[in-house]
Amino acid sequence: MKKIALIGCTGSIGTQVCDTVRRYPDEFCFSALVSGRPRGELFRMKEEFPSARALAATELAEGIAPRLALFEDCDIALIAAGGFAGLAYTLAAIEAGKTVALANKESLVCGGKLVTEAAKRRGVEIVPVDSEHSALFQALSFRRDMSFARLVLTASGGPFLHYTQEQLARVTAADALKHPTWNMGAKITIDSATMLNKGFEVIEAKWLYDADYNRIDAVVHPESIVHSLVYFADGAALAQLGYPDMRVPIQLALTYPNRLPCAPQLRLEELGALHFLRLPEEKFPCYTLALAAGKAGGTCPCVLNAAGEEAVGAFLKGGITFGQIAETIQGALNAFAREEVESYEQLLAVDTRVRERARREIYGK
């Protein structure tokens, strides 16, 4: 019986982790459940999974130390909390010496240096949960030290792939939430529409696979069947294919190298053609900004993320336009000087300052 500490239990990924435990109750159980949502949902989960210690995120003081106890009794920590908040949980799980199944992009985007150095020091394995990084992990035979020539992440293109600049200027939050292939939470769905999410994944790949940015590419693949590819020195490429279904990467992060049934098998004869297109960076400045921040390194990706979180929140509330998401991020990157990353506390301070500036810019206060 593998014990799971699930952080972010009531979000999109978290609820699907719960489905995995329901599917295989003899294989998995929960040692801890943490939610950032109202306690009602958490209380219902505690009733269903009575072995778990259940906590609201608001009950925990800021920082890494208050989170260490969450991971004392687990075999694997699945970090599905959204945003910068996930970084403290990831670092605490690593400090506790636990395997980390990582669904929180911001842990590596903001704290890639801290996370990878801590994991190496503690001998902790980081297992990717994102569909694209799970695909790379599978194509690399579950090895993060395998030699490769190039990593290629695929992007659906989101709902606005074929929009003109004039059309993009008029899109609403309701439009942006209509993702063509994936069913995800609101924040990541908007990030997919702006392609900021794909920029995040490029930064993640740099840290997960110790790859220079000139060996990481992204292409548009509207059908979302090929989830990512790895190219090797001899010209061969290995790809992982499947229907757009998060059950596979979520469950695999918990069972690998073993595989258990959970999703329909792909029927190639029913697919017809698959398409691959250049990612049109000129239409999606958030992607370009993410690449620039990643290449600059240091605290720049933390600035990128903090401004992005605030801008997306404002867009969802109707406070800014779709195009102003990129403008808010650009303004923050221009306003904050790059620093070398030294500690979690430093990143927390940067995150706080960037959010304050973004709110002043958006709301005028």
C-alpha cells in the first residue's frame, strides 16, 4: 500500500488523483490531504478517506518548516497546489526525503535551482505529472540522465490559434476558458490560451532534464495526441501518444515503472490526419516573454510568474483585456532587476513585491 500526501486535493489534478485511489484502493491510500478551497469539500474528502490527515492551506503558517510534518508518513508527495504556493510544499517534501510527483509548474519555473539542488542533495526523485513532461519521461525510458539531442513539447494551440490580432483584442474570459482538447482549471486554461503555459513547460524541461534552451522546442499539434517527442543523435525520435486524458500521467507518476489500466487505448484508424505547425510567437507574446525570462534566469522567472498570476486573476474578473496579460508581465520584467537565486525566502519576497506592483498597475492602488 503506497501512502500519498496530496497537496491541492480539491483542484482539477487533485480530484483525479482521488479517482486513481478509488480505482485501486488496494494499491494506494492517503496519508495527508491539503486544500486551498472552502473546508466543506475537504470535510467530505476526509469522510471518504478517513486515514488521511486533512488540512486547509490557511491553517499552515508561511514557509517550508510548517509543511514538513505533512510528509512524515507518506511514500510519495503529489504536489498539485496551484501557483507559487506550491513551491514551499515541494521543498518541504524534498527536505522530508520523499519522492515528489510534481504537478505544480511554478515549483520549477520559480524555484528550479533550489528544487533541483535540494533533490540532488537529499537523493529525492522528482516524477513529472504534466502530460508533456510525463511523455518526455516515458520516451526517455523513465530516466532523466539519458542522452538526447532535442526535446520537443507539443501545444494544442488553444482556442485562439487561428485568430487574427484584431480578434484577439476582443476575446473574453469565457472565450479563453473554452479549451479545444483539455479540461483543466481556470488559471492553467487561460495560460494555455496565451501560451504562457507552454513557456512554463520549456523552463520546466530545462530543470527536469538539465537541457540548454537551444535543445528545447515547442510545436503546435491541435489534436493533442502526440504529447511530446525526444530526438536522439542518430536522427531517431520517440514520441508518446494517447488521447488527451490526464488519468494516464497522473496514475503513471504513482505506479511507474509499472502500468495499470485507466484510460481507453488509442485507435489510430479513427484519428485520420495529425497536424504539426510552427508555434506563432508573434501572436502569443506571453510565450516569448517566458522564454526570455527563462534564459535570463535568476529571479526573472519568479517575476514572470507572479505578474502572470495577478494578470490572469484580473482577466478572469474582467479587470483587464486579454492583451493586457502580456503587458502586465512585460512591465514587471522591466521593473525588477535580476537577482541570483539564494533561498526560498528571497523568492517569496520577490513574489510579494511583484504582485503588489502588478495590482497597482491593474487596479490603480
